[in-house]
Amino acid sequence: MSGSLRLDIAHTSRELLAEDARTRRHRRLWTPAFGIAIALTLALLSASLLVGQFDVFGGDGENFWMFGVTRVPRTVALVLAGGSMAMCGVIMQLLTQNRFVEPTTTGTTEWAGLGLVLVMWLVPQPTFFQRMVGAVIMAFIGTMVFFAFLRRVSLKSSLIVPIIGIMLGAVVSSFTTYLALQFDQLQTLGIWFAGSFTRVIEGRYELMWIVALVTLAVFFVADRFTVAGLGKDMATNVGLNYGAVVFLGTAMVAVATGVTATVVGTLPFLGLVVPNIVSLFRGDDLRSNLPWVCVVGICTVTVCDLIGRLIIAPFEIPISMVLGVLGGVVFVGLLMRQRKKGGLVAA
């Protein structure tokens, strides 16, 4: 073996070892970068508690009572909604093997809205829990319809998948609007589509704790979702019950989307933006990325909510509007990035 060949082999080995070391560092959770992310999240949540149109520390005890009734529930809802909806995006992207998929690009949120309207039509003066059940059931049905459609249609472009979901969502949304017009619920529907944390107060946010259980459950089944993300044939070959995993993932997405839709409304593109941002600097290792997805999701929702509260204070811009602008920009950026890499067309 020549000396130059030995040097090349040694150099290649050092590169592989260095790359492996970088991978291990990325997969470690408690890194300085993650500590900074946690500190930033806590700072944003503190700002959420302090920003508002009344002085928390002034006046008498009534101001502090208002702080507990409005500011604390709103901030808790920001944490739960941000983490859970970002996690929904991860689940759907793995199950569809498509980075452009999340609840608002598959029609899941529109189906949840249909569930809300149906409950208000069928049940006079429904409770919050009844609305949530209707939203969850219809979100589950709608997501299963989307997956069933994908199984029966061979798509050569990864961009077609979210377009189909948006198309199905538009059809469902039209039917929902028709029902709302017939039963004088159009104003309620409009408030729901304008997702906002303004209405989140004590007594109206407690259902959000359900999504905390969903988010926690994802950590326990993350490996199954990772294997399912390899495709049905590969997952079946290694002994995974692919159908059961898809059913479980769909149920988790439906619960998180239905509960969030009932309490907050729509949060467009959140599940699209956050997982893609995390994967850009962390790679695609799901288990080590999950805490990052939660933290970045919470930061994204909190920043957008603060922008909506401050930009035209004392009035508020719905968070769905801010997220829609941010998500649209990121979506276009992802398309351009995929185009440069030649990744829009998939086998």
C-alpha cells in the first residue's frame, strides 16, 4: 500500500470520526444551545405574563386577581398549544413522508371546524367539552380520509400532497360555512377561524391540559413513528404494525387539533414551520429533536402572540394572521430550497 493511499485512508477515517462526534453532540439534549433555548423561552413567557393593558403591580388586589384569571391561563395555553401543534406537524410529516404536511395543509383543522358547527347545530347551548368531542371526532375522520386518499393515489411530486389537503380542506370549509349560514352560526365560525388567545381565561382553558398528555405520549412512541416514516413496506419488514401506528398518530393529531381548535382556534402553519426549522440545524433524529420541537413551537407561538398584542395596542391582531404571514414566508422558502436541491419530485 502506497504512502499516499495510507494518508488518504487515515484522513477519511478522521473525517468520519469527526462527523460521528458531531452527530453525537447534536443528539445530546442538554447542550449549551438547548440551555439558551430554554432561557429564551422562559424570557418570552415572562414577557407574556407582563405585557397587557393593565398594571399587574399597581392598584389594589383586583389587578393581581385579574393577573391570575387572564395572564396565567393565556400563558399556559401558549405553552400547551405551541408544543402540541408543533408535535402534530412532526407526526404528520413522518406518516406521509412529506415535509410540507401539517394539520392546516391536510384539512384537519377544517374538519375540526365542521365538528364544532355540527355540535352547535345538534346540541342546543353545547358545553365546551361537547364542542371539543365533536371537533376531535371530525378531525380524526378528516385525517383518515386524507390518508386513505394518499394510499390510493400515486403522487410523483411532494408538493401535490399538501395541495390535495388544502383542496379537501377548502371543500369542507365551504360546507361548514353553508351550515353556519343556515343555522345563524357564521359569526361563531368567523371567531373560530380568527385564532386568538384573547378568549383564553380561567374556566375556558383547562381542556388544554389534554394536549399535554398527547405531547407526552409522543415521546414514548417516537421510535415507532420514526420507523413508520421509512414507509409501509420497510416498517412491515421490521415487524411494525404500520396500520396501528398510523391510527395512533391520527388519533393524537385529532385530539390535539380538536382541543386547540375549541379553546384557541386555528394556528396555521405552526406544524409546518417548527419541524422544518429544527431539522435544518438538528437533522432528522426524531427522539433527540422532540424537546427542540416543543421549545421552538412554544417560542414561535409566544413571539407571534406578543406581536399581535403590541403592534396595534390596545387592540390585538389575531395570532392566526401573524402565523399565517410567517408560515407563508417559510413555506415559500422551503419550496425554493427544495427546488434548488431538486427535491420537489419524489419517487
